[in-house]
Amino acid sequence: MADSCVDIDECLQPALNQCEENAKCVNSNGSYDCSCLPGFDGDGFLCKDVDECLRSSAVCQRNSVCLNTVGSFACLCSTGYLNNGLACEDVDECSASPPCGENSTCNNTNGSYTCSCKRGFTGNGLDCSDVDECALNGVCHINAICSNYPGGYACFCREGFTGPGKTCYDVNECEFAFLNHCAAKANCTNSLGSYRCSCHSGFNGDGRKCDGTFVHSLLVCHLIQHLFLIGGFYKIFISLKQEETSLEK
């Protein structure tokens, strides 16, 4: 009986075929075929990786980026997004761990965030320092005092003035007695931011305290003079009485 020839499957022994590492070997009667695996281009004997990210075959979802791999590709969520299993959704960086400075506001945006200094502060959003509004001209009224504090300021009208601080009006202390310290025997004269006390005519003092010392002294002097006169007349009267008594004797 004649010997029969049996086909050799070259694909079972890598040494018997010249297919590339990234190719598939397909046996045939008396031979074999090589074809590149998916993700590779070539004739099977030489296969080169296909960059799917440069081709339309790689379709990544919105807010993701394509990453080429050997023989395939992967879609990764862009920075600022997180894969929730279905899609890439925005990460709210402001809610988790605020990356901005102490005196700044974090504003979330699609895939990112921004930092802006709060009102009354200045800086780049990451480092914010207080603005001294009191160093600026015209923030308060000319007759007010400016008080700076972190993130703001306040205006207080000076003594003798009233108002919200942005505007200040003179207080007429002479209009009501409880607004001034003038004595009852003194005149009150209003001035811008203040007032002046002056004693009435015939009284001495600084206006806050007035007394009649000067007038009282004059009255005392006049009284003493009158007493001296009366005393003199009395002496004359006594002398005349004594002379009249002597003559009678």
C-alpha cells in the first residue's frame, strides 16, 4: 500500500510559520495564511499597531480623551470629570475640598473651577489680602471717622455731627438743653461740630458754670457804705443827745 501524505498544520508550531506576533495563523492544505489581529495593519507577516485615536473608528464620549494602546484604545475622562459608569460627569471641585484661599470664592465650571477674591479683598483668588478702604480718599464724609476691618469698613460721624457716616450733619447742641453743658445763666452758641457757652451779663464763669460773685461783691460794698453812713448818722445823733442833756442840767 502506497504511503499517503498528511498536511502539516504550520500554525501549531510557531517555528513552521512566519506569521507576525500580532497576527493570526490560518492553516490551509499544504500551506498557511497570516492576517493581522484587530488593531493592527499589515500583511500578516509584518503588523503595525493602528492608532485608533487618529481614526474615526475610535469614538469616545463627551468630556473624555482617547488613549491609544497596543492593538486597541481607551477612553479616559478629561481632567475635571469623573466616570460614573455611564458617562463622564463634571467634578465639583468647590464642594469637595475648596482649593481657593480663605478669603476667596470658588466658582465651579465645566471640568474646572475659578477662584475670585471676596468683596473687600484683593489678590489672585488663591491668596487674597484685605483692602484698606480707609486709605482711599472720599470713602467717608469729611466729618466722619473711617474704621477698617477685614473685608470692609465703617464710617462714624465725629462728635458734634450725626448721620450714616457717608453723610454727616452738624448737631445743634443749643436746640435742646440736654445736648449741651451750658449753665442756666449762660448763652449757648452753636458752631460747626460744637458749641460755645458764655455767661449772662453780670455773671462770672466759663459758661458751663456761672455765678454772681462780681455783682454780689458790689452789693456788699454798697451795703457796707450804707452801713457806714448810717453808723455815722447814729454817732452824730448820740452826740447831739448828749449835748442836749448837758444843757438841761
